[in-house]
Amino acid sequence: MTIQSSLDYQTKFFTDFAKAWADHSTFRLYQGIDTTAENLRLELSDAPGYILAYDKSAQRELADFLAGDLIKFLREHIPFFEVTDDGRVFFGDWYHRREFGQLSVFARTINQVTPEQQVILPQLEAFAADPDNYLDHQVDALQKKLYQEVNRLHAKLESAQAEPVAAPQPSSGSTLRGLFKNFIDPGDDTEDAAPSAAQPQVPTDTAALQSQFAAAKAEADAQFDTQKRELQVSAAITRYEYAAVMNTYSSVEQFENVLANLPTDFMHALDAKGGRANA
């Protein structure tokens, strides 16, 4: 491409983009963004910055305009999504509903950036795999995780309690000294007299283990009760979300495909309306 042909291309592109803006054509504006991103190998979210000379105010104005048609489309396309005017996407309208993500206007996708948002789809997949036992599996996994140290200390305590403890035996030297002393003075047996009966010996570490075990179990019990209630609430929300998906689509996988094809489906919808905004 020569300098002149490059300048001619640039002139035509910006002329077309300016006309699309003047005509309020959402479809043609997005075409300009897509073409720029492809030609310059930019992210879609970065292409408007290049087109508008990186003017932040102009980029916000363009995003605000394009968001109108995108939000309207999403509300109709996925009916159980609640979409605010500023592009926040919520899953359903029930109590404790979760925020699914944030609309990326230029990319025409829903971004999930927080950990809470990113676990929604994996949780729906897990629920779909075994709806009846979804909560039980989570509770079992939680119990195994929280009681690992408790079980270790319990096994160690049982082992310590089961070990036989031998009574102390007199040394051979002490026995010989006793015999020799009795031979010299049979009546004086006070110094080296043996105890009449062996006293039971308590392992010194058993009490410490019992204390550690009791403390660890109390802490695990408290954490388990709290986190189990949280799992129960979370599972109830996931069940609502799953019901909403299955009332609209044949499977969670189909719902995920709809999300993946959102940019393409939106452009097809705009094109079907003649490429005009608000048609």
C-alpha cells in the first residue's frame, strides 16, 4: 500500500465513521470498530481509542450511545437477566440474586471479573451434573477439609492411649546394694525399701493431646456450622439460577453457547433491522 492509498483509506474510513455517527447507526459504528481492531490487531475495547485519537470524553460518549441498543438487546435475548442502565448484569430478580457481570460495550460481551462472578457458571455446571446431591457433595468436601487436623489429632490420641505403660523397675545395682546392706544389717530396711505396689504411670503427652484435640474440634465445629449455612444459601441461589436457565434453554451448555455468541447474535440482530439504530 502506497502512502497515497493509505491516506485515501484513512480518509474514507473516517468519513464513513463520521457519517455512521451522524446517522446514529449502531451497526455501522460497530463495523468501524471491528475493522480497526482487525487491521491494527487491537483488542476491541482499545479500537475506539485509536479512532477517536484517545480522547477519553469522546470514548465515553460513544460507549454511552452504543450501550443503549446493546442493553435493550440483552434484556430481550436472555430474559432472566436483569440489566441496569449502566450495564451491570444480574441473574434473576429474586432475593439474594447475584451479579453475573458487567457489559463490555465495545466488545459486546459480559465480563466476569470478581471471584464471585467467575464461580457462577462452574457452579451451574456442577449442579446440572447432579442436582439432587449438589449440596451434599459440597458439605462432604467441606467436612473433610475442616476436620483434617481434628482426625489427625484423634488418631494420635488413640494411639497414645493404647500404648502400655511399664512400671519402673529397680536397677541391678540397687538390688545388689540392698542385698549387701541386708546381709550386714538385716533390721535396717528403711533406706532402700521398695514400694509395696507399682503406681500406674500416665503418659506425659496424653493430657496435651487431649487439650489440642478438644480445641481443634471446637474450632472445626464452629467453622463447619457457619460455612455449612453459607453453602445452603449458595445452593438455594444456584437452584433458582438453574431453574431459570432450564426454563429458557435445553441445557446449561446451550446457555453458555448463547453467551459466547452474544457479539455475533447482536450484530445479526442489528443487520436484520437494516443496520439502523433504534429501528
